[in-house]
Amino acid sequence: MSITRRKFLQKSTLMTGAALLHQAGHKESVLARPALDPNSLTPFVDPLPIPQLAKSEGMRPSPTNTAVKIPYYRVAMSAFETKVHRDMKPTRMWGFGGAFPGPTFDLPGGQEVLVEWANELPQQHFLPIDYSLHGAERDKPQVRAVSHLHGAKVPPHSDGYPEDWLVPGKSGIFHYPNQQDAAMLWYHDHAMGINRLNIFAGLAGAYILRDKQEQALRLPSGPFEIPLIISDRMFDKDCQLYYPVSDKVEAPWTPEFFGDANLVNGKLFPFLEVEPRKYRFRILNVSNGRFYRLSLSNKQTFHQIGTDQGLLAAPVPVQKIVIAPGERLDLIIDFKDAAGSRVTLNDNFARLLEFRVSNGSVKDESVLPPVLRIIEKLQESAAVKTRRLSLDEVDDLVQNPVRMLLNGSPWHAPVTENPRLNSTEIWEFVNPTNDSHPIHLHLVRFQILDRRNFEAFGFLARQQVRFTGPTVPPDPAEAGWKDTVRADPGMVTRIIVRFEGFPGRYVWHCHILEHEDNEMMRPYDVLPES
Ligand code: C2O
Ligand code: CU
Ligand code: CU
């Protein structure tokens, strides 16, 4: 196999040269088609929707101990229409429970549940399938779906393997043990080769796990704890979702999607009325490819208390914070000093959500504790193996990306990553491309060790890593338990993982959905303990 890779142009920590080029490319293709300009709409006329809570439909025997009855849920995926903005016509979407975002699961830790995911979608897709992608060929049904619970420690048969998709009319019952620390997980479609389209259509929702340790902290809760599920989309003149295509009719895949309309909980420019007190915001980026840099318009400091896999050791004061696709943030914002004003949550210069802070003062009994929990640092000396894994972009002759790979291997190549259950490994992601790739491993949580610049040209020529700078520790914002990590361009990013849970087949992949759908995903095996 000959791999040509694009020249390494420049490095920056986040939105990179290539990403911006791709973005510009998208803009061109969009100009050819009449698009809705979201900035022509009046902002902040719709209240922020709060997704409904998922409701159990009774009790059923646990698959691991039939004497025990556990809650059973049924969530259907279906097509529906919804108004994204007061002045837009209804938009067709696909979602769980007839909504985007789907219903939020809110469960006490350790409470195992059964969820029946039912595919009640139409037989035809409404977004542009690329039949040249592996797993999406013309002999496959157009509409396929399989649910994955991102960040969950689940047995392999309930993990939502990308090839285990179901067609409309079928459903699968998954078992979630929920034996893990309190965290905001999320569920989404994972069907091979069309995942980017299914999630873009709206197939995603939040899944919150609690525990006693977290409850004892007296963080803002109830009406003062709010999920913010953020995504970018693009709309055509008829207010319908628009997913851009390449200029190749037989290969419409585009390397990344960036939209100009940012939705929060499915609304464009919503507002939220808040009291002058502390709130807890559970933030999730379900965008295909966009990284958000969040800040508040009044430049006030807020606190990050958690990341993907739950609470940090201590709150981190921040004014700007980055969230990549698939990542979560747990923030405390105190509106006490903003009483009577309007504050917007921004991404760089784009406004996402307006907080309308009421006047006066209120009694706030919630706490921002100085210490959140003890996070035991995984020791490098505990690792039995180090795997060096490259992140690869394969280009055509004019340097357009045509495919992405992990360690030079496509999806269907034999499994190469096969850690033993309960062993600790270090995985090093070598990124000679221009993009930051959010790398996600199913089943496990991990810690980031460090990042380090290396000489990308030399690596592409000789496959040898020559470092050009010192190791950089993770940001304080990333210094907790993670399940998705930014592998920044021109850097080697190292994580340390203990493979706890279950033996079996899982996957690891880039969470830029366009990359994931075009070979930047690999199966991995957790081998039984020896
Ligand atoms: Cu968000 Cu494979 O997962
Ligand atoms: Cu996942
Ligand atoms: Cu990627």
C-alpha cells in the first residue's frame, strides 16, 4: 500500500491550517447552493429546551442475575420535524425519542439498566451517503443504526459495534452495568460508514451517572444543573439540514464538516433565564468536527469541575475553555455579580446562548468545594507495554485528503491492539497531519501523560520520531479521567490506560466523524487475563 501524505504545513494547537482550508472548501460548495444565513435571524427569541428525562417502562430480570429485576427502557429512533428557531420553518431530523437531543438518562451509579434501542427510522436516508466508503457499499441497506454509550464500561455485546447495525423495524436490547464513577456519558449512533450522517441527522443524547461521593459535595442541582449539548449544523433555504458533498459524484465524502449555525440543545440562539447564583452546566460537544472555545461575554471567570469521566481533583478557574467533538465539560458559573444583565456564552466571536440574569439576590446554598475528589495518578512504571500509533492522512495527487488511517491500517486489517484485561499500557499518538484529532477509546478511561513536538517531515520520510521540544503536561482542564483526547498536530500525545472491565472486541477511533467514517477507526481486543 502506498501512502502519500500531505505536506506538514504548520502547527497550531487547535483549528489548524488544513481544517481552515477544508472549511473554506465547504463554504465554496455551499455558495453553489442557496443556504440559510443564521445571522440573518433575530437571536435569542427561543427559550433553551431542556431534554426530557428518559423514563423506564418497568422492570426485567438482569442478564447477569435473573433473580434481580432492573429498570427496562425502550428508546426508538425516528424521523420528526422540529423548529430550530422561531422564524424558521420546521426542520426534518432523526432522533432518539423523537427529539434532538434525545432524552437524558439520569441514573444513580451502580444501577444497572436494560435499554432497548429500536430502529423506527424510514427506509431511505435523507443525507448524501458515500457508497465508496467501507461499510457503506450499495449492497448495504441505506438506513442502518446501532447505539453506542460513549464513555461507558459495558460488555462487548452491548457496546454498539459499528458492524452490528440494525435496519428499520429491528431493535436490540443492551445491558448497561453502570459500575463506574459519576460522569456525563452520551449515547449516539455508530453505524459503519454513515455514522457522520446519522449523528448529523440528530441521533445523540446525554446519559448522566451519579454517585454518593459527588452528591455529598452539594454542587448546584435540580433546576440549577443544566445540560448544554452543542453542535454545529448548516441549513438550506428551506430550513432543512444541509450536509455538503465533494465535487466527486462517486465519492461525496468531505474531510470535515463545519456549519455556521450553532445549536444548543437543538435550538439556534436560545436564551436561558437564570438567577444570580451558581449553576452547574454539563457540556457536551456532539459536533461532527468543530472544536469550541467557550467563554462568557462579560469575561468573567468560571470554574471547570469535571471532564469526560467525572470530577477533577479540584476546580480549575478558567475564562476560556476548549471542547473537542465527543468531549464533556462540567462547569460552575456563578451569576451573582451579573444580576440584572445579559451574558452570552460564546465560541470565539460566535454567540451560542444568552443568559438572562434576574435582578436582586437569592439564597444560594450550593457549594463550589475546594477539593472534589482524589484522583490516583497512574504510574508509567505500571505500564507493561507502550504502543506507538500514527494518525495518518492519505491524500490524492492534488493533496486533497481521500482517507484517514490509524497506524497505516484500515478498519478491516487484522487487529493489532490487543491489551490484556487489567493490564496498563501507554499509547502514544504520533500526529504528523495538520489536524487535531480527538482520539477516543471505547470501554476505558485514561489519563493524559503529556504532549511533545516532533519533526513531522522526518517522521513521514523515515517513520522515526525525533522530538523537537520538551514534554508538555496536560492542561489543568484535562488532568482528570478522560475517554477522548486531543492529539494535536505535530505532536506525540501520550496516554496511560488500565484496561478494566470486560474482555472482548471494542473500537478506538478519531471522533471527527468524517474521519471515523473513512477508516480512522480500528477494532481492538481486550484479551482475557492470563
Ligand atoms: Cu462517541 Cu465510538 O464513540
Ligand atoms: Cu465511545
Ligand atoms: Cu481525525
